Amino acid sequence: MRRLRAARLSYGHGITGARDEAVYLTLHALGLSPDDLASHWKRELTPHEEARVAALVTRRIIERKPAAYLTHEAWLGDFRFYVDERVIVPRSYIAELLSDDLAPWVTQPRRVKTALDLCTGSGCLAVLLAHSFPCARVAATDVSRSALAVARRNVRDYRLVSRIALTRSDLFSALARRRYDVIVSNPPYVTASAMRRLPQEYRREPPIALAGGKDGLDFVRRIVHEAPAHLAPAGWLVVETGHARARVDRAFPRLPLIWAETSAGADCVFLINREDLERFA
């Protein structure tokens, strides 16, 4: 942990600081999962195990890559996903809402028959959608062929090939007239000025998955404008925007957006149903 702190690394890819990253890298080097921490907390490492941990920490410091790219795994709650540098590291606050099946807005999860994950990246939210809504067929789209290859691996690992359809699409462009009961999206939303200031770890991620234009809302605007044509009656749109509530509210002053409470506050994820989108657009 002292080496990580001294190296002045940047965090934020699902891990918040040097202590948590030291624990995560140690567990991975030992072939353990986060659930194993309590039972191994006082374990004394062998010289060989110490060397494995030290080698992984050294790579993190020298290469300045997010830890997930070194271990090829990322966790959202209890769900583990394969990741590499073809996709951004999964860290969506929408995952927190899906852990409660989007309650209280979705009152009967088993009545959700169709769901869509726009900008799926690693496929993590598509997998979570399939678990939250067990009767739903899930569509997942991304404009990046290489990202879809990673998503395909995660869908296969979770044995959801029969329920999740992956499609290369620029947002809704390849979806024709299809409609969905739930649409979620964690689109690119980093502003142009913030892109120029990104720490090295974030520069390891695909820029196409981060850059959201001058004010960060290029993709958010398109999603909001096009979503009504792809939402089923009483359907819900859920969009992550980072800490951009003020900018989003200014961009859509007429929309009665619902800002969900997450571990990062109530300014990162908004929801709106189809009827309100159509009524106030």
C-alpha cells in the first residue's frame, strides 16, 4: 500500500484509493475473490506469494494502467466481468439501481419483456439487465466492433447467449422500429476540456467510450431525442451522465427528469418514462 501511495497513481476505475487497490491486487495475485477477504485477512504469505503480489504492484506503478487491465477482470457488486483495453473499465452507477431491479420505478420486474443497453462496452449492464428482469430479452449495442467482442465473451461466460443479442449500432440506428420496456445507457459523457486533463490511467481507455463533446452531452441529447420511438408504453429510460445534473437540467429544462440516489449522490443517473418524454419533448 505504501508503494502505491508513494507512486501518486490515479484511481476511480471501481477502486477508490491505494488501500483498496492493494487489497484487490493481493487477492487477485493469490487467486482469491473479494468475498474471500474476511477468511484470509490474517493469512501469512509465502515468499512465492509475496513475489507475485509485488510483481503485480510493480506493473501497476510502472505501466500506469487501471488495475482491471492488469488482472483482466472488473467487479460490479457480485458480478465479475472480463475486461481489456478494448473497453472502458465497468463502473456504472446504473448497476446499483439494477441491484434493486430499478425499484420503485419498475414495480413488477417479471413483466419486463424487452430491455436495451445502449453503448454496452463490456456488456456488463446487459448481463445485469438479464439478471434483474428474468423474463426479458435483452438487446445490447455498441458502435465498436472490438468492444462487442469483449461483450460477447462476458455474455457467453454468464450463459446468456440465448437471451442477450449483441448488435453493432450507433445508438439506435440499427434497431429499426423495435421498442423496449427498459432502456439503459452509460454513454460517453466526458467534456472536451476534461478529456484534455485526463490522468494517464484514463487515457488507457478507448477515447471513443469517454468523449461526449464540448459539454459532454452530445450522446445524451441524441438518446433523449430518439428514445421515445424505441420505448414501449410505460417504458423507462435510464441514463448515466456523471456529476452533470446541472448541465443536463439546463439542456432539457422542460423534462421532468428523476435523479436517482446512488452512492455518489443524486446527480449521476436520471430516469424518465416514455409518456413524460413525449409530453414534454
